[in-house]
Amino acid sequence: MKALYLYGPPASGKTTLAKRLAKEFGRMYVDLDEEIVRKVGRSIPEIFAADGEAAFRRIESEALREAKAPIVALGGGTLLDPGNRAWAEANGFVVVLDVDDETIARRIEAAKGTRPLGNKLEERRAHYASFEHHLDERARIVLPRRLRGRITPPPSKSHLHRLMIASFLAGAKLPETSDYESADIAATRRCIGALLSARESSSRSVVLHCGESGSTLRFFAPIAAALGMKATFVKEGRLAERPMIEYDRLESGVHELRGDISSQFVTGLLFALPLLEGDSEIRFTTPLQSRGYVEMTLRVLKDFSVHVECLEDGGFRISGGQRYVAPAEIAPEADWSGAAFWFAANALGSEIEISGLSESSAQPDRVVRELVRRISEANAIGAKVEIDVSECPDNYPALTVVNHALGGCVRFVGTERLRLKESDRIAAMEDVFVSPSDVNPRGDHRIAMAAAILAAHGDSPAIIHDAGCVAKSYPGFWDEFAMDLYCVTGWPLLKTLSPQIHNAAYARDGRKAEMISYPAETIEEALRFAGRCDVKGMAVTIPHKESVIPHLDSIDEAARSIGAVNTVVFRDGAKRGYNTDEPGFGEAICAFVGKDSLAGLKVALLGDGGAAKAVHCALKRLGAANVEVFHRRPLTEGFDLIVNATPVDPIPEYEFGGSEMVYDLRYVPEETPLMARARAAGCRVENGISMLEAQARLQRNLFFAK
């Protein structure tokens, strides 16, 4: 991943944002000013006072080039130097934070004495403006990250709109939603509230605030007319530009519609016409597209005891004078169109368990899983394929992200109506692919979400402007990116399977969690990373298993008796140490020898470090009568079981007799040199992957204990 350099005026919040991103995405951050203070041993005002600004800038340039973190908060003048700017732009992604003048002035005044140059915003304004990428409070940064965990999409807007309207017409209580109610559903709830208030006051006129919701507007236009209301519709965003059919009054009879503009016009009439006295028909002058949405409406109408006859020519006959009757219980389905973005993420390498979706749903977007599969297969073999999205246009942004990322072999057809959505979605997605690291979603929720999925699986940080537009359909979308962070640390930590083992288990269990490797030469450095990135748990390996103990608030009895800690849990402000090597090795060695006890076995233990101490305790607990430790001395003959707890082959001159059982705690390579020599002599051998998996399972129990 390219490094993210956060730049901008002093007091613009660069460090605060760096901290938030570090915790959100589990990536280390560096505050360049803090690094300078640590490097020089003096505060920045002291450096300025003693050596002057020129000397400070030299130190700053050195610190910039030495900073290796994925996220770096720069000083307010770091990139004034053309060399620094060229270096940062060549080696990372520079983002300028845009903050209003008043806020900056207030913050600098509050930090008086700590900023030797004071407020330089005015004289540097042109300098900051010259950078390509800018971030304001409405934008969001996405860092590359494979996602995992169990995600339940929000209630389907399409289904919930219909349930709410049918419930209102039945005089029943409206369905409840979660704390995250989308803006479109809030618009429908608001319009129902206005109609109820008008009815209570016997008013024949009403103002209906539809926000940007096309469904709300197109559904309520005929419904309000059928109820005898003169409605004034308030429209926001691009809604006023989208096609509309207006009704001063609504009468029974034949209603002719084009079927290729929006199925929402059909749904509005299907809800409204049963309320009239006479019978009606809906006929189409062009073929009906997105028929699946109409099928969803028909299913809801049936649930509310309203009968609609489907005609052979594709139209509908609706009897007048019908009464809506609410069923005993009905709940909105989870949203397949919202889930489309997680299906796309999985196709690009994430491991998300998508729950709560109904396989029998009438939502047209339920085809997304099959379409993603077809796109993936076509790109895998380079096949030129056409996919028609006319029946599920809301899936297009997610589908085209998959296609673009995997090679672009698929051509989408049936896209005409995409230019009439919240944005021109064809043009908007083309812009995303041209500039995936700096996206203007044009106020379109689905463009913002598609761009975020593309960025998460890219190689560079990305800015999604107007990120709040996702609230139109998926208010909790950004929360789904958060994952608890765990890490394994050691030095040099060149080869470890711990992240692979833990992450596979997290995906299997549907946990929003990630384990990463964090090589740290000292345990102090590792603990600093854990604090900065809100690490929830840490696996500790060579050489830190003993040196970590003085830094912990408590350790369990097993770790105390062994004298080594391989697991640290961060909870409630405390650092607690455990040792899962001992029971993990115990499980693995019993499976290896094929017995629940080691009684009667003569055991040679190679090594005397933290891992060896845990192994020694397990051997004794399991009844090994004779355990001899060999540390920097030749191995003697006559042992039944040989366990290597060192990072090398400590007995290269030893000649195996062939009857020994050899267990090497190492697992990279899969067959170590020690194992190869023993196997060649006829010995039974095994590497330490079984121990690693067993102790990792025990670690996860500690990480996730209540």
C-alpha cells in the first residue's frame, strides 16, 4: 500500500485523523513532529529557539524519509521544500485537510506556545491549494483492506417502502426499522405522517417532503390523489430532474403507461387504484422492465388482502373498492441490493459472511450472487460475455467494480435507465475507474459504496467525497469496514502462519477481526503499536516471550510458572498475559505419539527459551518420567521422543537410530532439515503446525472471552 501523507495547515487535525485511521484500519501511524522530538530529544519550540527554522527543516526532511509507517501526519510546512514534496508525492498519497480559517485560528490560540511559527495559513493558502487531493469533513478515507466478518444488510428499501404504505392504507402500525434508518425510508415515513396529520385535521391539502427518494415520490403521487388530497411534493437533489407522472386527481378506468421508464409508476398505481370505487386496468405501451419490482408489489398487496389480476398481455386488472387488511405479522426482508457490495468484495478477495437474505425473495436484485459468479468466471478465462442489467439496474455499480477489477471482459447491456438514477451511473462509474483514489460520487449512494469496495481491494488510499450520501439506502455502510485488530509480534518474524490461521478462523466464525504481522525489534515498540492501533490481542513469539512480562498488569498462573507469555489480551485498560504454548503443545504431542499420556517415555528437549519452557511444563504434566534439556550441548543417545524448541537444527552431527519420534516446533519449511534427517533414518516426524493451530485456538478463546 502507498503511504498516506496527511498534510495541511497547522492545527488542521492531521494527527487526530491519523489516530482514527490507525484504529479503524489497523495500520501504524507516525506523527512527524513527534518523531522529530524523539529523534532530537528536544521539543520543537526548543529546536527553533536554539538552532533556528533552517536547522529544524533539515531534521524534518530526514525524518520524512525515515518514516516507514503506512499513515504519516506531516507538519504544517513539511512540503514547502520542493524536494520533500517531490519525495512524498513519488512515494505516497498526499492528502491536504481543508479546515475553515476560524477553526484553525481557534486551535492555534488554544495551543499557544507549542507552535513557534504561529498561524501561517494565509501566506501558505496557495501552497496548500496547489495539491491535487483535498479532504473536508464530508469526505472519508478508505485504506486497502480485505474485509471479513458476518454482515447483515439493512432492510430492503424496496420491500420496506411497500410494507409501510400497505400498513398505512390498512390503518395498521408501521413496521419498525433499526437505529440506522435510510434517508429514503425516512422520507416515506415522513410522508405517511403528513397524510395522517392532514386526515386528523380534515385538511384536503398536504405537503409531502420526499427528499431524494424516487420511490416515495412516485408511489405517493397517485396514492395522495386517490385519497382525495391535493399534494405538494418537495424534492431534493436530482429528484426534480427525474421522470415523473403528476396527478391532480385519479380516476378509475384504463391507465396507459410506458413500461421502460420506471416500474415505480406501476407500483404507485397498483397501491392507489384499489382505493377507488370503479374497476381499473393498467396497460403498457412499451414492454415493462424491472418487472421483479412489480412482482414484489403484487406479493405485498396479496399479503394485505388486495387482489390484482395479471392479464395475458402483461397488464393488470384491479377491482375497485378494496380494503387493505394487515396480516398478523410481517417483517421487511434484508436488502439484496445492499448485499451486492459485499458479494463484490468477496469476489475481489474478502471473506464476508452475508446473513439474513431470503432466497425466496421477490427482490430482483437477488440475482446479484449469480451475476458476480458469471463475471468472475468470464474474467478468469478471458471470455467476452454480455450481461443484461435491465431487471436489476441497482446492481450495476457493484457488478461493474467486479468486472473492472478482474479484467473487464464483461459488457453490460440494458443500461439505458442508469442515466436517470440519482446520478448518471454509467458516467459516474467511468469516472471512478479513471480516478479510483479520489472519487466524487455525485451524491449517489451506490456510486460511493462501489468506489469504497474498489478502494478497499486496491493498492492506494482513496478519498470518497460526500461519503454521507450512503445514508440514502445504507446508513451503517461505513461501520461495516471496522474490524477488531489482533497481531503477532516478534523479531525478525520473517515467516509466520499465525495471521493465516487466525484469519481463516475469523472468517469461518463470521468475526469482524483481522490478525496482522507486526515485526518489532523490541517489545516496547510492539506495545506502542498495540496502543496506537487499538489492538485487542497480541500473539508473542521469539524473542519477546519473557521480556514482555514486566510490561503486563497481570499474568496467569501457567505463564508465571513457565516464565513466558505468548498471548497478551488488552481489555478494560489492562494488559493481561497468558501462555497457550503449554496446553497447545500438550494437545499436539499427545496426538503425535498417539497416547493421552507420555508416561514411560524418555524425552530430550532441545532448547531453553520461552517456548522450551512451555514444552517442558507440558511434558512433565503429561507424565514424561525423564525429560532432559539439551542447551548448547550435544545430544546423547537413548531417547524415545526428541522435541526441538529452537529456531535451528541444534544437533546437526547427531545420527538417528530410526526408533526415535521427532517433533520440531518449527513449521517453515514444512519439512525442516532436522525432520528430513530423522525421516531418512526411519524416524516418525512431525512439524509444529499442529501445536501452532492448537495454541492459536486457545488464544482465540482468550481474545474473545466475555
